[in-house]
Amino acid sequence: MSPSQSQTTPAPLPADVYSESIEQQFAIIRDFLLTPLGAALLANDPWVRRRVATPSELARHVAARVYRSKPFFVTAEIAQAIFSASRSLPEYTFTAESFPCPKAFVWLQEPICLYEGPRFSRRVLLHAFHWMLDKQLADEEGRLPVLFDGYLVDPDRPKGVPTFHVTVNLGWTLDEHYGAHAGEAIQQLSKPAGSPYHEDLSDILGPVFVRFVASCLSFMEQRITIPVSRPASRATRRRLERKHDAFQPAAEVQVIELRRRERRHHEHADEGDREPPEWHVQWAGRRPLETPLVSARQGAQAPLYRTLRERSAGQAAQAASKPAVRGQALTPKRCD
């Protein structure tokens, strides 16, 4: 295989890199449960202003939700790719199968910018998010809520403060317009907000945040990305255990990776010197005695991706299976 055709496999992330999700998980428990910092950071939270909870109660609530949640880690490249794709997500329905686990803390290697413009004094950066799915929280009508917390970068805590509190019910569908454009959502403000932690921030930028989360889940459902269990760094676990004996850090981290190419049974590892397949796209059209491929999710015709070798083999098999047409078969004639 020529150098231009060679494909390099990205090196696996070092354990110290993705184990940062466990460190940040512990940092939230420490700051919001064991120190007064959490209550001070949440003193201006919308739930506190609405008197739903006191700052101390909310801080304990945040720490309890993060505790024993399964840690996830998303690299900067994948997070940015998902956020870019989230703007064109057509629709998404939240179901129980959407979530790999009931409780998760998702750490982004680099924060993503939800909004940058004149309405806020600085960029609105998302560094982590958390979800919790608890069947005990179902209401009288049987609707099961999913609770999301979005952690935004704050000058007093750059690693993130739980600023977004968004709840959606299972079965709810996000359409193509919901949160698709942050600029349109910002126009709901009657006047510029001097701080990014405006009291209606969840209502204004919450849809953008939910759209990003839905795109993360959609990517995993379509197996574009998959969570891979990686052992946590031993040094990280020992360091956290020394800091707080009662905290038991997770032994594994779910690292979001691109799905590897799946080999068929007749493919072998020694085929590296062969020519790479040439891919083409053709639409499945309606033919006599044939049924077109239909996308189960969108109800539209789906493209077929085939190599030239597969297409030639398929055409040969189709020709061999066709019955001879009466009146066109050639038969030998005897010449007297």
C-alpha cells in the first residue's frame, strides 16, 4: 500500500487524560458538599431565587446527583464535531433506550461555546453535563422525567458550575427548530444581560444545550460513536482515595470514541497491501417484484453503499437467477 493510501489508527488516549472525568467528579462532590464554595456559587441560581431550595440545599443536591454517577469522557475533537452536527439534527425522541445508564457525569476535554455575542458579557462555555433517569420520579400520569444539569465555565470555578437545570420527559420529541439557532433564542431577551448567569438562561440557551445532549445520544444510538470502558488511572484513583477516604472513585471511564471499522469474516489482517475499496452511492429504486429500501426512522429511501466488487458480484448473481425468457433461448440446429 502506498503512503498516500495508508490509514493511520489514532493512538489510544492515555489513562491520565480520560481519568480527568473522575477527578472532576470528585471535585464537584468536594466543592459542593464538603466546602462552603458550592453554596456561594449557587447563591444566584434561578432555583434559589424562586425559593425552590436554599443555596446549601441545592449544593448538596448537586453533589448527591453526581455521586456514584458513571463517568464519561469526550475528546475535544468529537465534542466539537457533535456540536457542529447538532445544528442540523432533524428531530430526536428521548426514550429509555437513549441512555446508556441511569446516571452519568459527562466531562468534555475542552469546553464548547454555546453562545458568543453582544447579549452576554462573555462567551457561554459548557464544560460538562449530567443526566439522571429515576423511575421513582414518575408523576401521576406515568411520565418519567430526565433531569439534566449543564456545567458552565465560571471565573470563580473555571471547571464549571451547574447553571442549566433542564427537565424533559421520556417520549418527548425535539423537532428540527428547537434550539437550532442560538441567535434566535437570544432574541427572547428584552434587554442585554450583564452576566451570562441571567435568571432565564435555562429558558434561553437551554434548548441549545438540550440539542447538543440529544446529538450526543443520537451519535451513540447510530453507533457513529460508542462508549468504550477504559480502566481509570491507578495514580488518579490513589490520589483521590488519599484525599477523601469515603469517596470510592470509579474503576472505569466510558470514553466516547469513533466506532472502528468492522471486518467481515472473509477479511484478514494481511490484506493491508490490497487496493482500498472504491465506494459509490446508488438509490434503491422500485423495480418489478422488488421492494425499495425504506428508512425506518424517517420513512425515506435510504442509499445503498457498495464496493464495485460487491456490485459486480450482485449483478452476476441476479443475472444467474433470472429464468430464461420464452422465445429468446438459442438452440442448436441440425444442418442436413
